[in-house]
Amino acid sequence: MQQRLDSLLSDYDKGLLSRRQLLAALAAVAVSPAIGSPASFQARSLNHVSLAVSDVDRSQAFYERVLGVGVVSTQKNGINLGLGNSFLGLYKIDDRPRIHHFCVGLDQYNVNEAADKLRELGIDPYVREDKPEVYFQDPDGITVQFENKKYRG
């Protein structure tokens, strides 16, 4: 934050900002919770989005035809279609098609450390017992997953 304040004052001294612009910028810095407080996690990618679909084979054929993608991995109830460095998951989860969750890729991901940090933030994570995956809900109930940024299903 100190660097941002110094930069604003320097711009004002050089005549690049009016007094009104300086005061507005200082007010914005003062009320911004992001400035001066580092993020708890540093997201590196949108690793994947998983869809709950009614028919995995039908959805696979659709996305292969429309997006020109192919299978990069399979799991017991679905598949993952490659999208550059990320993927689109298609899973038979229940009979309600929807976006099931999205996954954020992190550097140096450790499932237990991520879960502990979420708990420190007052968030109750779900850690899978069979895989090193951690999930949690955002304020609207949307499921978010953390994983290593290189995860491919």
C-alpha cells in the first residue's frame, strides 16, 4: 500500500493528478480491502469446469463435434475433454443437468494445507478421502475446487 500511496503523491507533485483526483484515489485506497492484505491463495488458472449431464456419451459427442476436443482422462462416472491447459468434465451425477463445480489451479498445491487455510478463513472445506481434492462453497452455494494447476483429471 505504501508504494501505491507514494505513486499517487508523486503523480500529484508532477501535475499528473488534480487535487480532486488525488483525493478520490486516496479514498479508494483507504476503503479497498484488497490493497495491503495479501490474498490467501494465488489462483493460477481456471483448471476445469465440470458439468452434470444427463447422458455422458451424447454430451461427449456434442462437445467433440462443436469444440473439436478429445478425451484426456476418464473417471468412473464421466470423462474429461481437453481444452488447452484445462478441461471440461462431463459427469453423470444425477438427473439435473447443471454446472456442478469449477476448479481453480494453484501453484504448490497441498490438499491439507489448502483445507487448513480455508478453515482459518472460516470456510468449512470438504476433503475427499480417495483423492487429494478439496472443495468448498462460495457465499451463493456454488462449489469451488482447488487443485494443482497441472491437474488433468
